[in-house]
Amino acid sequence: MAEHDIFHQILDVIKQAGVWYESFEHETTVRTSEEAAALRPDYTLAEGAKALIVRVKIPHVGKKFVQAVVPGDKKFDSKKLKLAAGANGLRFATESEVSELTGGIRPGGVPPFGNLFGIEVYADSSLFANDRIIFNAGRDASIAIKSQDYKQLVDPAITAIV
């Protein structure tokens, strides 16, 4: 799945659900929440949904990849994510692992729709303090939706991970 394809795949999911959204493509590719926020003047850094893929090690289960989604102005707490996932080990996915899991999307462009990649999603509860969220959908595109609609479309495990 190319980065451009994920943008359209998410738009299809949103349109099928009939929920409000805004989308736009931008010329500049971004890797960080701060870079993305600079391209989105109508949105705050806190409204940005930062999506990270990590590998957790769960006793008696093994290793698996999960997605952590936090507001763009916050950093996730690995201890809290390990607790939420029932894990005793955690590390960030490598760039090649991210690409393999997402069908070619590079870090910085991964959307908070881990469910589309078969990855369990953990979203920090503070993300839903915002009426709307905006996120990268490929490195040169962004999509905004209502935070409550995101909750319905993705069905993340909502917990404290910041």
C-alpha cells in the first residue's frame, strides 16, 4: 500500500461512515508533529494525532506490534503503554518494520488507523479532549475528523499513555 493509497483508503472509510472531514495534500513531506503543525495553520499542535508503531513483548504471548496514538504536543510514556498492553518489554519499530507493516508508508506518514494494518491501537484519553483531530495520511497529506468519529471508526483501546 503506497502512501498515496492510504490517504484514499482512509477517505473511503470516512465517506462511507458519512462523517465530517477536511483533507488536503501539501507539497512538503513531514516526519514530525511540529513540521506537520507548521503546514496546518487552522489546527493546533494538540489537535494533531501522532501515531507511533512500537513492538511490545507480552509474557506467554510473545512479541507483536501495536500503535500508540497521542496528541501532537505530548510524548507517550513507554511504562504506561507497557502496562496498558500487558507487556514487559517495548521498543520503537524500525523504519523497515514500519514500511513492511504498512505496505510502504514511512515514519512520519503513518496515520492513526492501525486497524487498517491489522495493528491494535492504543489512544491516549487526552486526545479526545479536542473536538477534532488532524493526522498525516502519507507524508504529503493530512486529514481532519471529529475526535468522537475517530473513536467510532478505529475503536482504539483508550487509556493513559502520556
